[in-house]
Amino acid sequence: MNALALNRRNDRMLTPGPTAVIQTGRLTLRPHRLSDADAIAESLSDFAITRMLARVPAPYDRQDALDWLVQHTSGLGIDWELAITERDDVHIGCIGLELRHGRWHLGYWLNRYYWRQGIMTEAVKAALERFARRMPDVAVHSGAFADNPASLKLQQKLGFEIIGCSELYSFARNTMVPHIETVLRPGALRLSQAA
């Protein structure tokens, strides 16, 4: 085997494999389906949700959801985009673990009618546990807009630490917004939700 072939093999980025299906006490996290478009559009048409997301435009409609779903259901990407569902399998939110600029990033959102029930903490913890089993030596980056203390609290509860502040463009708000940057270092995930 020549040196060029060896270098190509060593340059490959490790990936977590296909998007997992994860069961928790009350939730199923699963790959998205095209049939999730209506539920996604309904959730993301709510400005209370989209204003906290950097890359989601407002207004948001069914065609926006379909455009996103076509890309993320193709099976060609290495990212995990998990639909959050309850027992009825209706899409109520999303968790994404995406490789951007050589680093893994966590993002998430939940339909407003499911807020303050511990659902997002349960879902994010389960997704991160599974991801860490597949990628044990990888840090996960995240963050939250400065006016989203609930998201920052969730991250800190799970072991993320604040590493900086910046400004990030919000498509929904059409402006730069202060953003708190966080990281979950390998082995730092807190398994107890009471942290």
C-alpha cells in the first residue's frame, strides 16, 4: 500500500453512523420523515420558537419544512437530525447533532405546547448519551441566544460549560443577536437530571 492511500485512510473523519432510534421513558427520537412536514411547519410558524433559532426564517411554512426534510431524509449526510415524538409518533420537536467546520454542534427546538414538562431535557440527554457511546472522545458545541435562559440552563444541567460570547445572525429576527457559546467535553455529560 502506498503512502497516499494510507494518508487518505487517516484523513477520514469518524462519524456516529446512521441516525439512531432512541427510546426514553416517554419519548421516541427517530429519523425524520417527509410526512413530518406539516407538524414542523406548524411548530416553526410560531415566532416564539423561531426567534431562538439562528438558521430558521420567519415566516416559516410547509414548503420550508419540505425543503429541509428532502435534504435531511436523503440518507446522504452524516449529521443526526432526530424527530422528537411521544407515544402517538407525532413530531413535536427536533434535536440535531451536526458536523460544522470540523466540530460537532448540538441544536434543538420544541413545540411551545410541550415546554416546561422536562421533555427537552429528557430528549437532549438521551441523544447525547447515544452520541457519546458512538463518539466517546468528541466534544459537542452548542449555545443559546442571551435572551434564552431556559436553553442555557438545560445545557448547564447536562454538563455544558460556557466558553464565550459572540454575536450570531438570526434569520427570524433579521439581526445580530448576542449568543452564549458552550461546550460539552468528552465524559462531562451529567446523567442525573437533578444536577
